[in-house]
Amino acid sequence: MNDRMPAAGTSLVLLAGDRDGATHWLESLLESGGYGVLRERTGREALQRARATRPDVIIVDADLSDQEGVELCRALRADPRITTSTPILLAAGEASTRQLRLAALAAGAWEYIAPPHDADEILLRVQAYVRAKLDADRARAEGLIDPLSGLYNPQGLARRARELGSQAFREHGALACVAVALDLEQDEASLATEEEDGAAVVRCVSALKSSPRLSDVVGRLSAREFAVLAPGTDAGGARRLAERLTQSIHTRTTPPDAALAAPGVRVRCGYEAVANMGYAPIEPVELLVRASAALRTGKEEQGGSIRRFDSGVTGQSP
């Protein structure tokens, strides 16, 4: 165990794994990048340390001495004392396969670090993850975060929409919003429990966090409805974002082991976009309203699973 605590204001990384394992080189890399690094050799000790220190990033060796790294990722993500905005990365000493990557993502890891390694890229990714986590921490402290998902709540989304809208207006840039609705498919012979429903939503939230760009803003509108604000994105880009979100959610909710699969999830997306906020300004929050309305009454695309806001529908905002 490394007991050296970082200086005040230093971002903290917790490494779970033996010094001779796949994370040994990461310790030197992160310390050279200005991060404070704590290390625990076993999964049990790492879980306890994570609860006590609330690190900014957690990196887990895929092969721990007492359990598989995927198991620790799952335990960390399920622990209510560790915020859902805390990045968890799984590090391996061998090249990854699609099955390994899917297993890591299904367990709640944000990324699977495997050779060949690019030190500069890893540091930049960690920096971006830490920045996103600290932003979420500030928003949570201001009451703008949904406590169950770690995403922005409707108030937080509205604030961020105004901020992004102001920037797009000044720069004559595009701005789009994609709303996502989750329908948990059940049949009378096999009704899902509330716990299963919750597990499916958790996996969907994980997909929503990992699919957009770092510049996008993700929030929760209601129990099973979410929204993504995408700066610099026109209608075509919004449609492609909806397709990526749909595919990512389907991947996360269909683990490699079919026995672990959650109830079937049907994804519906609605979107609206403005190509130039300077020439066609609207109240940015209206984008949220329109994208949400499009889920139900928008113009059908992609067989009806993706819809664009239709201003001609009675009862919708102009």
C-alpha cells in the first residue's frame, strides 16, 4: 500500500494492482504528469481505500491477486459511496479482444487500457476524465446533478443549455439536442423486478456517458428519459449521434454472457438542431423541450426509433 497522500489541490488516482503487474508503469507515468497516486495490491483493499479517499480516477489491474479486475469494477460502480461520475479504467498487460472490452464496459469501466500504449494519449485521456469528474462534483454541490445517475438534472441541463446557447450565438455555431427514452420490454411470463429494471437503467446511463464527445452535455429528464446537448452539431450530426447512442445502449445492455442480460431495452430518440444560432436564435432551453416532444410526435426516421421535432404538429411549441 502506498500511504503518501498528495498535496492539496492535486488530482488523486487510485491504482489497484501489484507493482509488478500491468499498472506498474502507470504509476510512474501519472506521477510524472502531476497526479497523486495511491496504490493497493488487492481488490478488497482498493475498494476500502476508494470509499475512504474518493479518488478522481480509479485504475484497476485486469488480474488482481484476490479477484478479477472486472469484478472490482462492478463492485466499485455498485457502491453508493463512490459517485457515478468517478472514472474507472481497466488496465491489462495483453492486447484486448472485443469480448474483454465488452465485459469491462458492462462492469462499469469507462475504458480498457491495453497495449500498444501511447503515454501522451493516456495522460490526455486521464486529464479529460478528471476535468469531467470535477465539473460533475461542482454541479452536484450546486444541486444541479441527479443523485441516482450522476448526470445533470433538468435544472442543470437548462443551465448548461443557456451557456452553450450563448456561446453558439456569439460564434454563429450550431447546437443540437438529442432526447433518449428507454422502454424496458417485458412479457407476462417473465416480469422484471425493480432491481433488474434499475440494473438496465444503470447500464444505459453508462452508455450515455461514454458515447458522446467530451464537449457534449448529458442529463436526465425523468426516470427513463435522458438528453444530450451537442455543441457544433447540425441536424445530420444529431441524427448520427442518436444512432451511436442507440447502438451503445444496445451493446451495454447485452453482455457477452447471455445469462446476465438485463430485460430487453428498446431505445427511442428525438432530436432538434439549429445550424446557426446567430442567424436563427431560439431560447436554448427550447431545444430540450423540442427534442423531448419529438420522442412522441416527431417526424419518423430510422423506422420510427429516431424522430425529428415537427413544428407542424398541433400542441407542439412553434
